[in-house]
Amino acid sequence: EIILLEPCFDLYWGQVRLAGGTPKPVALRADTEHGLRLDLSALHHALFTAKALVVNSPHNPSGKVFTQSELEAIAQLVADENERRREANISPVYLISDEVYKYIVHDPSVSHVHLASLRAIQDVTLTVSSAGKTFSATGWQIGWIVGPRHLLKHAHRILPYLQFCAATPIQTALVSALDAADLPYRGHDSYYDWLRIEYARKRNILFNALNEANLPTLPASGGFFLLADMQMYTNYIPPHYFESEDNAPSVSADWAFCRWIARDFGIIAIPASPFFDAAKPAADDPGLSQRLVRFAFCKSDDVLKDAASRLRRLHSTLTTVV
């Protein structure tokens, strides 16, 4: 059993199953005022039979950055569970910390905390990161894993069967990029400082446009996504957008909404339901997964301004209909 804090990056579900595991979702509680909140009680229960826990901060799809206190609470739960297992001679719970957005924390009041910096769980934690998000080069498909030798050796063993290796020129380019990123850049102390400020500005453009269009968003402190609640639009989506194109049951509201705004307004968003466990809706809000849609602001200013204009047209059209 691999614990996934849902909503989570949609590929996790398939990756766990491909490795022979069973995804075990633990829901993050959501509201538009406070964002996603960790349910420590639910996590404590889930750990009892789990093999590993995946923690993603900054978080995709929401942009949540887990706080120091939240990560310390997770580490303590895992350490306590592993102490119980040591006494029973049982294999420990492992932690996989997905930190691919670690350099994109754009809220100045928030800082990224490396989960593996917490001493209690260093020996059971693998940290995964990537160049693709930081340097806008996702097609390079290059990243790194940091962790204790006894865990890294298993990653080394499996890598030849998955990718074999990253291309040598791309590895060399990444080394150059990492060196250069620490130097002054466009009037800022480093590329990373410029990146955070740039994304904060872009986030604000899209955040304001979505909220003005009555698409309230969850607070986002990192990454380059916003989750918006489209519930107020549900009754105004043309019925044919709920129809399936492959003789399957009708699609959910988040899919229908994304179809509608793409075809009628030229706005592209991602339905959020794939980020949730389809078989077991969140107990406290079973309709949440079908109300949220994900927007990206890793775009040029011209594209974001155009999107804001189209969102105003979407809202004015609905206001006219109402």
C-alpha cells in the first residue's frame, strides 16, 4: 500500500499500480479560504499497513506548500510507526518526497522545507526533483534523486529498465544551468529569486481573473497551477458537453465544464477528478473532485491577459443568461 495525499499528481495512481502496489488515498481537506489541510488522524491510521508515503510539496495540482509544522508532524508519525515496526521486526515505512517545484515558491511568507532535512526520517526518505519545471525544459526529462545509499541502490538497479540514462549533452547542460542559476540574473541576486517574483506576478494575474469570473481559487504558494471551483457554472453548461464520445456513461461536471470553455471560449483547463481516487470520493466532500478544475499560469503575459479577457467574456455571457 502506497499512501497518496489526494488530490495528487494523476500519474501517481498508475505508477503505483505499475509497480505492483495499491494506492491508498488520504484526503487533504479543502476550502477556498484556507486551501488544503492535512488530516493527521487519517494519515496516522493509513500508516499502519502502508509500505510508503508520497509527499509532494510544492503540491500539484493545488500549489500548496507544506509548512514546517506539517512536515514535522508527518515525520513524527512515520518515526513513531517505524519504531513500532522495529520492535516487531517489520520493514519500515518509506517516504518519497516529490520536490520538483521546490524553486517555484512564489509566496514571500512561505519557504520550502526539504522533508529529508528532518532528522527523524532521513534514513527512510528519497527526495525526487527535476530540472524541467525550474528551467522550463520539461521535454529534457532529467532530474535527480537524493537519499541514503541503501535506498539509492534500488533506484540505480531499476533505472536501466526504465530510461537507461539521461542523454549526456542534457546532463552537461543541466550542470551549467545549475551553476548559472546561482549568479545574478536580470537585476536579481539569482535566477531563482527572479523566478519566484516572476511567477508571483503571473499567479496574481490569473488568480484575479478567475475570481472576477466567479471561479474562486484555492490559495497557492508554489508551483504554477491554480485550482478553481466551477460549481456555480454547473447548471449553465450546455447538456451536450456531458455526453460521452465513446458510448461510456456521461462525463462528470468538471470534464463537461472544461470541454465547454475550450470549445466555446478558447480557454484550456484540466478537470480535477483524475487527481482524486475515482473509487472512493473524499468522505467529507464527495462532490469536491467534480467541482475543481486546474489552470496553469506558466504562460507569457500576453497569453495570461488574453485568458483574462476570455474569462470576462465567459462571465458576462453567464450573467446575461441568468
